[in-house]
Amino acid sequence: MNYFNLAINIPLEYLIIREVLLRYVSKETLTINDKKFLYPLEYFDKSDLSLTDKISPDDQIRFYLSDRVSRKVAELAKKISDSGVNVISILAQSSTYPIVNDFIQALYRMGVSVILIADYAVVNEFKLTENEVKLTKEIIRWEFGNVDILHDYIKMIINSGDIYSADHLIEHCLTCFDNYERSHANLIGTIKNCLNKPIEAEYYYLKSKESGDALSIVKANYALSMLYLRHHKANKLNLEKGRYFLQEAYDLIKLGKLDYLGQDKKNFYSVFNRNGYGLVLFRDGHSEEAIKLLNWGIKQLSDGDSMQHYMHRSVIIYNICLCYKWLGRYDEAIIYFNQLLEIDYTFPEYHLELAMCYYEKGDMTSYIEKINNALSVSPLHSDSHYHLSIELSSSEDDILAEKHARLAWEISGDSITAYNYAHILSLNNNYKMLHRLMQKTSVFLIPEWLILQAENIAQYSDKEAFNYLLECQRIFPEHHLINKNIEMLRV
């Protein structure tokens, strides 16, 4: 039986990307982070991963969001690009799947053409792991499949970062098993939130509370509070609702409703809740109180040796760092960031956040050093390449700045990195590449981007550039840079 063909129709999106990647790149060149994403059901030594990435599915409290998944598949696309391949083929039916589409778009940014085909013979030779075969068998059994086996695999795939394949599997379980929604509503809500669907997430979190079980309510209320404090669209954010959900859960804990778990686990959920309340205090303008509360949480966890406690301790320290940054107390933020790096050195975002503290202090030598530290643990970290390109450009090292700006855009693909790359190309008078970039990038209706387009047009016709800027002026009549460029061309 061709289990690969069955699996890609589930679809298991990471598997589709793995099959394409291994046609052009040796498995031996994959990093430990690559393997974690591409082989989510397999057990291997993950000790070199960051704390966030090596923690078990049952202990995970920091999940991939959709933009991070997009960047991860772009990093995999970069391996194909760097191998010198110019054209690849992908099954047409796969191209509409979310992260496969992200993969294709990343290849496009990197100059690799993608041909969509109806089928190809190589799929008949591609082997799944034993666990993937087992998962596929349970899927094709539909309502006769083993829901417990499926759910364990779902948690492993979520933990690997492929939240889209996890969502496909969840939708299958919701269709086939009547009790699945009620039994696993909290996890379903988490996935929907990771996919930037906070309204759906709220439905499932509220559904999770319906059991009346105290632990389910405590977990769901924390997630609900984060929706109203962070994840909902701006018009639905509500500080008081966030406060309410956290306090309702904390009252249950104080009433002893979680005592049956034992002191260690009860402490964990208490601290988890108060960590959330620290965000309420922070948003309410009480940063000092938030810092005190977060430090209290660290002390409560100090005797816990479980990976979950260890992970949560790092999250709390990170939140303290952000509070000090917000207050402009960068020396104190730096102290805590260094503590954080002692716990989890291989998480690149911590290095970059530390770098930003040095930037605010005006210590550019340390700023660049810390960015390079981030790139040493994650060579394709888009945000680090972006910030480094800006600093190099300000130092008039525009050639090296262009290299880093391009990498940032290739991995991220967003409007910010695109504009930064375009701006540096214009500084280098690299209008040929700027023209190519504009062909690969959606038109962003911001004045600065429009001015760059006019600059590109001016390379072959001042008159057309002048007329283009007049059109821009009609949209942004008061924009001084548009008006200034018009006057320059008028002369």
C-alpha cells in the first residue's frame, strides 16, 4: 500500500516538505532543529535544542504561532536554494496547503522556480517511518481508529511546530469521534489560537470549562485571559475581561480546588496564573508591582526540578526582562537576560532582545556582538539579520548590509523586511535587483515604498517617475518626501 499518497491527503504537510527537501538535500545536512520539525513522531537526542524546542509535548507551554512556522519552512527552502537547484516540482494538489504554500512562496523569493505537476513516480519510492504508517492506518480507519493513539501523535506534531498538520488531524477527530471536542477542547483551542483564529479558540476554551472540573477551568481561564490581553483583534482586547478570568481561576486555587494535585503542581498552576496577572498589572501601568509578582513566582518555582517548572521559570524571567525594558531600566534588564541565557542559551530571541537593550544604551559594539550571538545559535534568524542590516547600513557598509537584508526578507517575506531590503538596494544603486524585488513583492501602499518605486522608474525615465509621483501626491498630498522628490524632478 502506498502510505505516502494516503498521508499527503490527510494532509501531513511536514511530510510533503520533507519529501521535496530530501530530493535535493542530503539527510545528513539537516540540523537538529530541522529534524525536530520534519520527523515529529520520532525519538532522537534533542539535548542540543533550546529549552523551548526540547521540552516534551506534555510539558510544553510555548507553542509555535503561524508566523514562526512560516519562517521555519523558509529556512528549509533556503537549503534547496543554497544547493544550487533552480527548478523543483511539487504536486499541484499540495500547493494549496498552508505551509506548503509558504514553502513555495519562500522558494520564489529565493529565485527557485516551482513546477506544479499532477503526479510523479518518486512518491512511490518515498518511505514513511513506522510511526507515520501507524498514524496513517488509524486515520483511514475513520471512526474505528484509536483516538488515544491519534491524540498522542497530534500532541507530538504540535510540539514539533507543524500546527497546520495538527489542525488537519484535529478536524478529522472532531468528525469521527463524538466525545473528542468535549475531552480535548483546551488543546483544540490552543491550536486554533496558534493559527490566528482567536474567535474559534475562545469557543473551545469556553467549551473546556463546561465539565466543571477545577483544573480544566484554571487552564481554560488562563488561555481565555491571554486572548483578551494579547491575541484577539484590537477591537476585542479587554483588560478587565483578562483580569476577570485570571482572578476567577486564582480564587479556585485559593479555595483548595487543586489541592488534590499535590503542592508541587498546585504551585505551578498558581504561579502560571499570577504570571498572567503580571501582564494585567503591566498593561494597567503598574510595572513595579508586576516585577514583584513575577519575582514571587520564581521563588515559588525554585524548588521544582521538573522540566515544566524549568521552562516556566524561563518564561517568567523573560517577562521581567520585558518589564525592565519598558521602564527604560536597561541595566537591570541586561542582568535578567543574562540569567535567562544561562538557562536557555540556544533560543535566539533572547540574544536579540539583549542586543536591543545595548542598542538603547548606545553601546553599539555590544549590540552587534549580541546579534551575532543570536546568529551563531540560529544562522537564519530573520529578525537578527534585519537588525544587523540596518546597523551595517548606518555604518555605510551597504554591501554587507544588502546581504543581511536579503536573508531577512527571504526568510520572513513580510513588508518590513521587503522595504528594508529595497531601501538598501537603492542605496547601493542596485536597481536591477530592486526591480526584481518589486516583481516578487506585493505593492505596499505606504509613501516610502511608493517613493522607492518612483526611484526605480527614474532609472529609465524621469518623466514617468515625475508623473508617477504626481499620482502618489494625489493619495498623500501632505507627504513631505513625496513633495520633495517631485520638486527635485521638476528642476
